[in-house]
Amino acid sequence: MALRTTSGAVLTLLLCAAVSAQSAVSPGAYDLYSWKVKNHWYYSILPRGGQRTYEQITASPSIKRDASGLRSELRKFAKGTEIYWMSDAPDGARKSSNGPNLEIKHPSRKRIKHIKGICDQLGLRLRLT
């Protein structure tokens, strides 16, 4: 009986340690791109790293419209996640010859301040690049 109780306690501790290890994984880093089309700002958030093309940046599943769409996407990230707001497309990113010619850029200071406030509320670290 004592062996069964000890085995149960060890198993419980191992499960608790596994759950704790999963939640302790440090948050990743992401790149945020923004552009304006017909008085609306669009945002795309992609995992940081690797060479990007305009097609990847502007792929429809990753696009969020206006601050409310961006906020809903940002809520999915863990506290402490670093988000690098890109001021331009990465070097070497080729514009699509058949798609829209978008200018990736930062919006006005007022809009940046608003998005920074959202990130601060959610515990995300926003960095302008």
C-alpha cells in the first residue's frame, strides 16, 4: 500500500513538473508589418527570422485590418513576447510583379502610440525598427 501511494505521489510530481516546464517556455519574437490602403491600416504579424517576400507579408491569413483586428491577434501572444514593428520590407524582399504594390511603413505617431498602449496592456514588448 505504501509503494502504491509513493508511486502515485511521484507520478503527480512528474506531471506537475511537465506542465510547469511547458508554461515556462519563453515567448518568441515576431515581426509586425503595416501598410495603408484606402484609409485603412493593415497589419501582418509573422514569426521573426528568415527572408521575407511581399507575398509572405501580405498573405491574407496573416493580415489584420485596423487597430481592433490587430488587438485581437495580439491577445493570442504570451506576456513578454517581443514584437518588432518593421518600418520597411526587409532587404531583398521582392515586390510582386502581379500583385498590389504596397508601401510597408509606420503610421502616424498617434497611431503608433495607440498600438504601443495596446501592447503595454497585454504585457507585450513593442520595438520600432
